[in-house]
Amino acid sequence: MPTLQSSPLATPPPQPPMERRVFANRTLNLRGIKAVGCDMDYTLIHYRHDLWEKLAYQHVVRRMAEAGWPVDGLAFDPEFATRGLIVDLELGNLVKASRFGYVTRACHGMHMLSHEEQRARYSRVLVDLSEPRWVFLNTLFSLSEACLYAQLVERLDAGAIKQTMGYRQLYEAVRSSVNVAHMEGALKAEIMRDPDTFVVPDPELPLALLDLKHSGKVLMLITNSEWSYTRAMMSYAFDRYLPAGSTWRDLFDTVVVEARKPGFFTEAYPILEVVDDEGLLRPCTGKLAAGGVYFGGNARVIEAHLGLTGEEILYIGDHLYADVHVTKDVLRWRTALVVRELEEELAALCDFADKQTKLTQCMNQKTELEHKQSVLRLSLQRAETGYAKAIEAGSASAIKGQLHELRATLLELDQRVIELAREAGQLGNRRWGLLLRAGNDKSRMARQLERYADIYMSRVSNLLYYTPFAYLRAPAGVLPHDRV
């Protein structure tokens, strides 16, 4: 049997590096998985998102300029936005929220709001993603959209946009232009002409999928991309790493293009067969053929074809809503989310580890001193009023002296905490911080990830470290009193 030209990881180590681990929200026994479905873009194929989004941004700006929008002089800022931010269509802001919906950071246009500005706008507001006011940025494809929207908010405020509209209508115009740019052929044609510039190769990925396939699991590719783009990009990303004489088509038992997710998982779209490399379609009658390529369709057709239930199917994608939310909510498939940003963030956390230790020590010391301060204040209150015996011995003036010294110590400690906390808050992204954190709390994205993704990882090839037979155990849920 032909083997891989080079085996990047022939023997998985007992413990992968932190950034290549698979993290479980719910225990998943891979031995019980009979079929694995994968998305393509930003899942099996990872792009250099700064370059891809810059190109997408340029296509959108060019289209909007032709329609008369004042977009001259605008440029894409790859560091401006992150996945997991939320658009406030009422105020025209981008916000980051905690798992409970409290806004922890916000910007209007390209300007980050101060604590006072943010408090004035959001102190009584909770972000509820079921409300039409909010739009969650689920994927890395949203970065150019967020940047352009923020820039045009500034131009709308300045009166440069002559159309009568509010922030909601402005977002809808930007979103529509982004959708058209992604659907038309020019953008993807540029990617196909020069994939070396835009694609990050992963030579470990074919071996990870071969391991799954030869362990008896059915492999499926289910993507919203067109057949011509899928064929070109999958061939580029896979064929050179596969055994001689085989191609990416040999990996997958079923390929579905233009799946129209999330509708693929919720609707009953008809399915057509792709019969040649040019994308010729014909009605699909009868059972799906092994190794076939299909257009559209729906998840129920796939389940019937496989003869499997939701618990036996694992679907891997990068889009929080279209790939894992509806899949888990509607079908109860097992789900995995690819979060490529984890690799950089875990590296940043590792580099910050010594400072994090100092910050934790400072916060523990601050907690002790604040308790001491509270006891002294209560002692002073009792000493001055005489309604009960003071906790701390001494006269009122002596207690006041201790409080004065303690305040000075706390002020000095606060300065160290502020400096370290500010640095911690800029890990990942200097404006928004870590993807899955909102201050000391989990971010709204972390809450979505916990709720809908059974497992998550930085790339699909991380499964190579675990084998197709792994038992991925979720850690015990921790409540505040568990730490006592």
C-alpha cells in the first residue's frame, strides 16, 4: 500500500504541546464516532487571514466606491477586530461582552470608548444575541467587514454619507457588499491563482485524516464553497502530502459543495449530483454514491445515507453558528470548533506566565489587606459609637493611624496591579484582549463555545496527537466554592 511521502508525526508523543491540544467541553469517545464531517475554509484549509481579509476588503471597497459610497482613503487594519466581537446596530458600536452579556470593552468607529463612555452607554444593557440589536461576528471572515463598518460609522457621523440611514442600515449595506464580494468569482479567482500567498500549509493534516479513515470512520467534506474553488484549493492543500497515486478525493466518502449552511442543517434543500470537473449538475435519484460529489442537499439526506444517528457523527468547523450551533441544537451531532487563534494566545499566555504569577500574588495580597481594612473600619465604627466592642483593640485615633498606613500600602499595591492587569488585558489583541476572556470572566464567545462545541482545537491536525481511538474527557465543572 502506498504511504505518505513524508510522515510528519509517525509516532504521536504522549502529551502534545499546549497549543496543539484538543480541549473537551463534553466528554467525547472517538471510538463511538462512525462518521466525521469537515468544513473547508478556515477548517481544513487555513488562510493567512490578514492577507485574505485585506483582499476581501479591497474588493468590497471597490464595489462600494462604484456605487457612490465615500470610501476613498480607507485601508484595512488587520489588528482592529477579532472574532467574537458583537455589532451594536443601535449605537453603531463594536463591543466585547462577558458570558453573562455585560459589555467589557467597546468602540465607536475606530475609537475605543473610555471606561466612563462605556459605562454611560452600557451600564444598564445586557447583550442578548437573540435580540435583533446585536450581530455576533462568528468567523475570521468577519474581520474585514468589522473594520469597514467601523470606518464608515465615522464617515456617517461626519455627514460624509449622503444617504439618510442609521447604523443598522449602514451595517446592512456593508454586509450585503461583503456577501456579493464573496459570491462573485473575482475574489476567489485571485486566491486560486496564487494559493502560496494566502494558504498556510499543514503537512500533518492528511495523515490525521488517513488515520481516521483507516480506523473505519466515514469522512465527509461539507462546505459552502463552490465546486471549482473547492476542487482547486483541496488539491493544492492535500495532494502533495498524500501517498503517490492518490488525491484528496480518495480521502472523502462524500463531498457536498454549496451546502448553504446553516440551512443545510435546518432546511430540506434538494440535492444535485456534480458529474464532472466543470461542475455539471444533474438530479440525484436513489442512494448517494460512495465517493460522490453533491450540490446542496441537507443533513437528513446525509444521515439516511450513512444510516447513523447524531451521536455517531462528528462535525468539525470554524463558524460558531453555521457549523456548531445549529448542528448541536437541531441535530444533536457531536461538534468540534477550530479556533486557530488559540495557538498565538496560548503562546502569549506562556510568555506572560511569570507576570501572571506576580499578578495573582498581588491580588491575593490585596484581598488580605482589603479584609484587614474592612475589619479596621468596623472597629473604628464600633469604637466611635460604642454600640459594641471593637474587633481590633486600641483607641479610635490609633485605628485611624493604622487605616492611614494601610491605605498607602494599598495604593502602592494597586499601581503594581494596574500595570500588570493592563498588560494582561492586551494579550492576544491590544484593543480587545484574549479571544475567550472578558476581563476576569469568560467572553461571550467562550460561552457560545462551551454551549455548542463538544471539543475545540487550534487545527484539525491536532487530532493526530490523540489517535482515532481517544477518550477525550471534559474536566469537572468548577464553582467558586470548589476552590475553597
